[in-house]
Amino acid sequence: MASPFEPLQAVARQMSFLQGAELVRQGEASRGAFLIRSGAVEARVALPGGGALTVARFADGDMFGEMSLIERGVCSATVVALGTVDAWFVGRDDFRALVASREQAGLGIQRAITAALAARLRALNEQVSAHPAEEDRPAGATPRDGIDLKFPQKISFDWRAFLPVLPFFEGFHAGEIDALASAGRVAEIERGAGVFAAGAAASACYLVLRGALEIFTTNGKTERRVAIAGPGELVGFMAVINAAPRANHARAREACCLLELPREAFLAIYNGNSAATVSLHHAIHRSLMRSIARTNTQLTRLISHARLSAAGDKAATLEAVLHGQIWRAGADSRS
């Protein structure tokens, strides 16, 4: 089956490596992504006490480093050729130029990267949720299915004038903001009110305008907070994009105001080829990167706890998950 990243070949540079050559080195700034044409490579992480841990392997048709196409960062592993390797290299600037031209190939790859990031986030969250954590607490009431939000005709503040200052709309032009805002409707809800329930069909996603939502999961008699989504954060969009059931619950942590974006209207922009489409893709990638960073922080806490409690096998498993990401955002990363 053809790789969704094959259209990148239009802006790619062919490269070849001999056995033992390093395609990228741990700790160096990321420059772009590699698509393996033939051969195999191995990702290795240097261990503090010496030696290296193999965390991933890539072969014909595989891509690694795609996250660096959307945001600057550092390589968290060294990738070594296991034999003769032929590859395409795609630089970040070349990719961004392709996307800016609004070519369908570039936008399709943007969507493929979104899917790859979402799959990575889901896998990381599954690893985190499989291990008890100090922040687990007795489960409270969960939102019910079929929640009916209320959309009053009059909102308590001029929410449209507030949109340009929200971080979600960084890089949007006024017309692009209006295109997204016009696709939705606004709800004001009280503290503790449910917004959606895990397992329910995703009919909309929500941009927090004021206040905050709490995203959480339940496991038997306990629940765990996944995130607090404040003003300017988009919630529930991956279930909409993937036409998948909700993975988490969401409720109002405090009284808040939400812009509901119905699935059909949201997807019309997301799957289009307008300037608003490009800006929406960038905003979604920023959101996914923040979510991955939050989950990595939780992973790091679990690893520390496992080490302190002498659970060596558990710590090693979690460390492999953390290091296996190949790339992480750097402190000075920017889109």
C-alpha cells in the first residue's frame, strides 16, 4: 500500500548512507523528516550510565521525524543505518512552502501528520493510564450520553471581539477567524456541567472562550485528570476528525463559555484548501504538540515514582515509551 507521505517526494532530496552511518544524532536540532526508500535503520538512545537502548526500527516505506516538519525541536535518539540505506530527506522549510501554496498534496500530508500525532498521543495516553498514579482520585459523577448544551441568543460578553487574542488563533487573519467563528454557536455553562462523555459519538468539538474544561478518564472506582483546557484550547477535535467515539470525559471546571463547532462544518474547513484550512491545520498541530508534552510530563513522573519504589521493570518499560518518540520539542521551539 502506498505511503501517505509519498507526495513529499516532490520536495525531497535523495540521500544514501552506508552501514553504521548516523542519519540524525541525539541532542542535535531537528532539520526535517526522512522517508526510507530501501534498507533499515535503528533508533538508539544513550543511557546515563553508558551504552545505548534501541527504541525503534524503520524500514522500506517508513518515515521518521515528521513532527519536525511542523515544529522545531531536538532529536531524542540517534538513528543509525543497519546496512546500505537509500532515503528521501524533506527539509522543514521546503515542506512549509509546499503547504503555504495550498497544494492538495501538501494539505493531505498535513492531515496525515495530524493522524500520526493523534495516534502517538493515544498510544502514550494508554501507556500512562495503564499505571496507577498519585493523582488518581475516587470517581465522581461522569457526564451522561446525549448531553444537551444550551445556546442562548444573547451571550454575556462580546465573544467575537475576544477571538483574536486567543492563542488558538495565532497566525490567523481576520477573515479566517470569521470563517471558523461563523461555523459554530456559543454556549455558556455552569461549573460541573458535562460537555461530552467517553464512548459517545463525536458530533462537535469545542473551543474554550472563557473559563476552563476538565478532561478526565475513569477506571473502575477511580478517575484521573488528563488536562485542564483553558481559553483558546480546542477540545474533542480528534474524535471528530477520525469519526471515533470520545476517548475521555469533559466537564466544566468552572463556569465557562464555549464555541461549539459542529462536525460537518468543522470538517468542511479542515478538509478544504482555503487559507483558513492551512491556519486550522497549524493550530491543531500546536494543540497536539502541547498535549503530547503534557503526557510526556506525566510519563516522566511515573518513571521517577517507579524508580523510587524500586519497580525497575516498570520504569524500564515507561522509559522505552518516552524515548521511543525520536523527536521532542525543544525549549526554543516555534512553528
